[in-house]
Amino acid sequence: MPPCPRTMILRGRARAALVLLALMPMGCGGPHVSAPVEARTVRDEPAASVKPAPAPAPPAAAGRESAPPAAREAGDWRPESYTVRKGDTLYGIALDHGLDYRELAAWNEINDPNVIRVDQKLRLRAPPGWQPPPEPATAPAVVSQPLPPPAEIEAKPLAPLAVKTGPKAVKLAYSDAALAQLRGEASKPPAAAAAAAKPEIKPATQTAKPVPSPAKAPASTPPPTATTAATKPAPAVAEPFNEASWMWPATGPLLHGFNQGPNPKGVAIGGEVGQPIFASAPGKVVYSGSGLRGYGKLIIIKHSDTYLSVYAHNKTLLVKEGEHVNKGQKIAEMGDSDAQRVSLHFEIRRLGKPVDPLQYLPDART
């Protein structure tokens, strides 16, 4: 028999009631049923314990040094590079920037210091990793020793001449016996008689002996004194430079001071031709020649990375480039090369810039 419609309605209501009871919270006395949880993957959860890796640093730009450049001296105005202008020379550029022209040529790969081009860009700093060439070792003094005197040849007396003597001629008084003796000699053969009458005298011949070779000098003979062939003694050890210790390079009247006269970059000291010129401070000769216009025969001494001194218009130059000199050492003789009168043009340069030498020289001229 089919179910009654009313029964079907009751059954539907009972099912709905059961569903409502299942959905009721605990506070209502019914069993607690947890709400459905949405399923999430691990990919959706933020990884709180894992920190993101830092981004790599960008590479250094090409041509830029990774390490900071060396600190410069306070007040160093010199730029990193210089552009050659018309009339410039490598010697003048080096002097104006307080540099050794040979180092400046090496930094810019210049083989001939006399050849530079207008608009050529020269670096005024040593390239990274550049090292100056080692100083040439001082050549040992050439020693010449006189040859030892030849040993005396032992003198031996010559052997006496062996003289063969025969019977001497004797004058006999006339008698029969003497006549008989003479007749007996005449009966001998002519050769024998001649030999008996005149005895043969043969000079003794000296036996030729080879000349002995010179004997070695006796061991007891003291060795000859060594003399140096070089005309100048080896230079002394270079003195340290003291910025507060300068001396006048020459004696004589002060013709003009700093910022005066035909060359205002230094001072002029009068004197006589051939008068000695001295190094005002110890240092290294970085130029010796006549390649700078207006300076004549010139010497430039580098005392430190900061200071140079200049000695111009000389008659004779006595030191060479690369030579170390001490304070007070004679380096030249006064003259008038490329000047109107005999004088010494003297400069002191700090970082290439001329400064007043009278601010560094002592008051009394010694």
C-alpha cells in the first residue's frame, strides 16, 4: 500500500528537524559540529621563518677603481690630467706640476720626451699598480793596479876564457947547442913546425843559455796600493730632506726678489763667472740640461713629493739626472746662459707652484 501523504509530510519535517539540530551551536545544548574548513595548500601560506635573499650588488663600472684613491696632501691643486697646448714642452709641464719629466713620460707611454702633440691628454698621476724603476746600483769603483816589477834575473859570472897556451918563444944565445936545437925543429913537417913555433890560441866560447822567464814576485812583497781610476769619489749616502733646513745656493747680492725682475718666479743672485753653485737642500737631480726656454743651462732637484728647487743660467753643470746630491754639494758654476748678466736664478716650488724662496732661506747668507 502506498504511504499516506500525511505520513510523507511528517517524515520530511522530522528530517528537517534533525538537520536543524545538527546545525545548532553548543550553547543550545546540542552537539558541537565544527564549521567546514577551506582547504589551503602550503603554497598559499606565507613563509614567515624564511627571509628573502639580499639582491646581489651591482658590478663596478668598467674603468673605475674599486679602492678609493690615495689621499692627497692638503692643498694639492694638481688635476688628474692635463691637455697639451701650443708651446708646451714635457719638461715645462713636469716643472709646473712638481713632477719628474721621466716619470711623466713613463705614465703616458712617451718614448721621446721631446715629442708631444697639441690636445694630447697627459695623466698627471701614476697609473694603478705602477712602480718606479729601481735605482741603478752604484757601479763599483774601477781599480787599476800597477804591474809588479819584473823579478831580478840572477846574475851569474861568465866563465873565464879558456886560453890554451903553448911554449913561449925564448931567445937563446948563439951556440952550437942552440943551432942544433933549431935544426931539429926544422926537420919537423911544416905544419907541425908552425904549430910548434906559433901556438894556437882559441878563444873560449860562452855556452848560450836560454834567458829565464821573469820569476814571480816574492810572497813577502806587500801588494801594490790600489788606486781608483775614477776622477770623482763615490757619492755619500743621501741625506734626509728637512723642510725647515734650506741654505743659500750662492753668495752675492740679491738682484731682485720674488715676483720681481724679468723672471718673477724666483730670485736672482749676482756673482762672477765660474762661482760655485750649491744644492740648497738634499735631493735627486730630475733635470740637467738646457731644454727649457729662458732658463739657459738648468738644474732641477726634487727634494720630496712636495718640493723642487731650480738653478738657472749656469755656465757649467756638474751633476747628471738621477744623481743624488747632499745639501751644500757643488752642482754647477755661475754663468749668464740665456741671461743678460752673470747671475743665478733660483726657485723653490711647492707642488709645482713657485713660492717665495726668502720665506724658506735663512736670514744670514752662508
